[in-house]
Amino acid sequence: MQQIVCIVAMQRAGTTALRDALASTGGILDCGEIFHTHIQARNKPTSFFGFARSNGLKFTDMITEDNAAKVCDEYLAHLKSLAKDRHILIDVKFNSWSVICPGWHFVHQSPYFLEFLKKLPSKFILLLRDNIADQILSEQIAHSARKWHNLTSADVAPITVDIERLKVKARLICLSECFFLENVPVPHRKVFKYETLFLNDTVNEQAWPEICDLIGEKISFDPRYAIRKNQVDKRLAIENYDEAVASLAEVAMQIRDDNYGKLT
């Protein structure tokens, strides 16, 4: 039975590595980050924005719940036609769930597209990073270098980060983690931490059966599959590294400790 699997995370949580590993099995169509706004991402056949452009969709075409449901049905039918007999893998970042949203919606409601996926039903993989400072600083380095993957020290010039601004980001990431765990029931999701999911430049073999169990099918995985990690020393790339790490870790600790029971 064809399954929709949604990876939920913030940028630099390891989503690309997990998608690549799943897609390498041949039984899954990796649709990528479907709400990515970069022009290269928008031009992919699986992109929601590319789909919207090809079909002449406008914001007003999603202004009511009936309209939004019609758009979701048509978009997912499009992905199913591309996947054929494969499972569908989509990547939705914390900060892009509101792309498909009716005009009237309370700010604290579960995102419309999330609720739509839950009714199908779909499966969800939530990726977290224990070391949230590493996650956020990795994103800063990538933005500065204008390169997201396969970075080396040669790609990077040292930068000083705005710690107060990044503390706000750390808070939003942690609150988003808790929010999604509250809004996605346990039988339909798995939570993985970056630090234990990826070991020795590949996916942890012990985690693979859990992923197969979630999808509902035993999918063969080659443990020799290699993940291409960025090769950058963050201490050299971030001039105020120690101060940034201490400040971001403190923010994460406060929120995660208060919501410890939700982060499982």
C-alpha cells in the first residue's frame, strides 16, 4: 500500500541525509522540501510552488477550507502519479507549514496541511538535534558561504554571529518541536535524534527497523550507504563560537527541560 511519509524538522537537522538514504532503496520517491522557495527547488516537478505555477493556482484558491482541501487533494494526486508504485516522501520544515492555509485560521491551531495529512493517514518522522547550537551555527555558516552541502574549510570565511537573534531562533525551534509532538499522535510518528540516527557516516542500522515499522513495509537498506557530511571546523568558522554555543544551549535547555515528556 502506497504510504505518504513526512519528515518534519528545522533546517540542518539531517533531513537531506535521511531522504537520500530512503530514496536509495528504490521503493520511495523523494519529493524533497516541497515548500522550499529557492528557484531550483521550485522548478522540481514535486515542488508545491511548481505545481501551483503550472496549474495557475493563486492564494485565493485556498481561501476557504473546501478550497484548501481541493488544492491538497490535487497536489497529492500529482505526487502519487509521479511516484507510481513507490511510497511518497515529503520534507516540511517547521517554518513552512502555513503555505497551505485557509484565510480564517487561529494562530495557535495545528497547521491545515498537517491536519489534512493526518486524516489520510500519513506517517511522520520528526528529526531533532540534541546539539541545537551546532544546528543553528551550521545554518549560519551555510548561509554565509551560500553553499548548503559538501562544505569544506575552503568554502568558509570566519563570521561573527548575532547571538541575541539566534537565541530567538533556538527558542522557536524548541517550541516548534513541542508543538508538533503535541499535534501528531504516537502511532503515526517516530522521533529520531540526529546524534543517534547518523553514526559513522551512515544511518544507524538499529534505527532502520523503526523506520520500516512506521512505513509498514520492510525496505532493504545498504548499511554501506555513505552520508556526505560537511567538513568545516565551526570553532574556526564562527569567531564568537564559545559564547554562541553557551547561549544557545541555555535557551534549549530551559525549554526542553520544561517539556521533557513531549520530546519522546
